[in-house]
Amino acid sequence: MKYPTLAAVAFALAPVTSAFADDGLYEDVFDPSSSFVRVVAPGQTVVSIDGNTVRDIEGGVSRYVNVMPGDIDVVLPNGNVEMAVSASTHYTLIMTADGETSIITDDIANSPAKADVSLYNLSMTDGVDLYVPAANAVAIADLASLQSQTIAVRAPLTLDLEVRSGDEVLSSVAQVELERGAGVSIVLISTDEGYSAVAIPNSYLN
């Protein structure tokens, strides 16, 4: 089945709004040459990023940690990774339950008029889509295993979202709140029963 394009998604979602207070950008003031690194590792509860310990990782998604450009170490209970960090960039280190890793450069906009929506495919299934039932449209298409994509959409919105493979719904998340100047990450994993997805708001370690 052919779905509308991303441009159609932005248009179709415009009326689907709810009342939010605009809290503005959720980042503090950081060195403009610095970068941000986080970990998406379902099942983990603590991670060290460049010597900064992040605990209480909700849904396996850590907060972004502010780091300076250069080589840094990311330490988890099931493995360590050295990363080369460039200036003024957002990164996510994906780590699966069996220790397989992928380093993603996140296209985070932090627009005061939009919300960032990221899909992380931690399943072994290629070609998954993020589908918006309210707009009958695909927001993110054909995402490979251990990859991610981020889009910026008009906000505020409250939406139900589905992660699909073709016409098959692998998992869904209900009532996802999208706020201006903020973001949310949808994480898809494989389970013994099939698939599971969670929606976690992006946040930063102060």
C-alpha cells in the first residue's frame, strides 16, 4: 500500500493539536563547540559517558551528556565503546541485548516551533516505518536494523504512533506528547512475543 509522503504528514497533522504550555528549549546554555552523547540500550539501568554516570535510564534511553570534541569512552555493564566526537553534534550509541553496537548521528533540531521525533530500530527487522494513523501517513520510512532517523514536526501534538513492516503493525505507542523545542524517541526492540516499542522524551544531563 502506498502512503502519503512526509510533506503530507506535516500538513495533515496540523489540525491534530492539544493545549500545551511552551516550555521552550530544554537545553541549558552549553559551549557552542560541544556535543551531546547518549545511549539507547534497553535493559540497562546505568551508563557512564565520558566519565559522567547516568542512572535511572527510562526505557533504556539515557539522557544526553554534554561532551567536548575528541575521543570519549562509553561504559555499560555489558561492554565498553570508544567514540570519536566531532563538534556541535548529537550522537546516540545503540547497544542491543547481545552487545551489538551502532553509533548514530542524530539530526536534532530543537526548533522552538517544532518537535523532534526519532525512531530507533533495535530489532533485527529491516525496512520498518513509523506510521501516523491520524494522518494516514508514514513519517519515517524503510528504516534498517540498528539505524535511526529523526524528523521535526509541528507542535504541540498528541498522537498515537505505529511501527510497521509493510502493512503489518509490529508495535504501537499511544498518546505520544510532542512539545515545541523538545523531542521524543521511539525505540523498537524484538521480544520473545514479537516486538515492543516505547516512546521516551529526550532529556539532558544537567
